[in-house]
Amino acid sequence: MSDKVYNVLFLCTGNSARSIIAEAILNRLGMGRFKAYSAGSQPKGEVHSFALQLLKGLNYDTSFARSKAWDEFAAPSAPQMDFVFTVCDAAAAEACPAWPGQPMTAHWGVPDPAAAEGSETERHFAFAEAHRMLNNRISIFTSLPMTSLDKLSLQKRLDEIGRNIPKAG
């Protein structure tokens, strides 16, 4: 068993909901094997209040949560990323910075709960649904046998997770 801690960056446009939720989930589920971060291409400057309510209600530590630009993680002094996942369609189509160390990347698009319309209950449900989808994907990711998969097989698995068709085993 490797003692390596994998650094993972979740990217979205605003870094106010999905990427923040993903960061919280991985830091919990990763049990010290993963260190998650999040950032946005055009950060909103604040975390969406519904995202914070959801995370606090599920007993996540939210002290980490702040909306920040992805160039913070492209700087020479930033932690070197092993994985970079886009969690929204807009960020997947944008030109990303060159990440030092050439991390593995995949797109795990999730509908934007901050764009949900309807009653307050329906909008809260959109955040819960984003959490459910991200939690499922991240659970599969954390169970992958990182040290026994070659890079091509690992990339295939990462892409499958984003397409919601993960293979067993």
C-alpha cells in the first residue's frame, strides 16, 4: 500500500457550489489518501449559501470554503496536482492553465444547482442532488486501486466515472 497522498483539484466556473461540494466530499471520503482543492475560472467571490447550508447539515467542516481562481493552483508555489476534474460544462470547454506535473484530467459534469429555479425547497433539492451525484463519483474514485492501474487504464476509469457508467472491479 502506497503512502502517497494524491492532490486533486475540482474546477468549475464560479467555484461557489459544485467544486466546493466536491472538495468537501473528497477530503472526507479520501481519509487522508487524498487532499482536495477547488477553484474557478471566474470565481464568484463567495460560496453559495445553499452549498454551505447543505455541507453544514451533513456535518462537513466548511472552514476551508472560499471562492478562488484556478490560477492560484497554477502558480509555481502551489501544490502539484495528481488529478484535475471539471465538474461543470462551462469549465470543461474553457482553456485550462498548464498544470505542473501533467495531472490526469477528466470531466465529471454535474448540473449547476446555483442555476436551479423554483421554490426554495426545489432549489435546496438541486444542491442535494449535486451532492449525491458528486458523492457517488468520488466514492468510486476513492475505491480505485491507484497503485495497480496503469495510466491508460486509470484514465479510462476516470472518464467512465464522468459518464456515469463505471465498470465493476
